[in-house]
Amino acid sequence: MFENAISLSQIFTIPNILIYFLVINIITFFAMWIDKRRAIKGEWRTSEATLLTLVLLGGGVGGIAGMYIFRHKTKKLRFSVGFPAILIFEIIVIIYIIISLNK
């Protein structure tokens, strides 16, 4: 019954992990851009919780890039300190996962 089941080691390969982080960072970057555009136009905004969640899901690089390229949320401590802190944590997790997969 489980002969064709996919194991976690087949899913969590280094290429798949890198693809995931690339995609989540692109999404986060564009979320920052969209929120900045909406702020300028006075339209409905993306919640801060959503932006922080995207960064927590692995979008640290995209969030920081979007924050400084679009000059968006740079004066808010939650973002200017939180995004880099989360990114450092992400890097540590990525290194741990890569080392664990190569054992």
C-alpha cells in the first residue's frame, strides 16, 4: 500500500528548499511593493501581520530588499530590526537543514 509513498527526504532536497526560499522571497518582495503602492494611493493596505508572516515563512531577504528599495516601513522598529533578526534565524535554520541532509 505504501510502496510508492514519497519520503520526506525526497521532498526536502536542497534544490526544493532553495526553490521554496526563492519563491517566498519573491512573494514577500512584491507584497512590500504592493503595500507601498497602496499606501501612496490611500487604498486598502496589507496588514503588518501578513508582511511579518511572509518574512517568518522564509521571506527575509525579499522583505528587507522591499523595505529599503521602496522605502517602506523603514521607520518602524518592528520591521527595521525584526526583519534582519528573522533573516539571521532563517540563515541558521537553512545551514542546519543543509548540514542535516548531508549526513
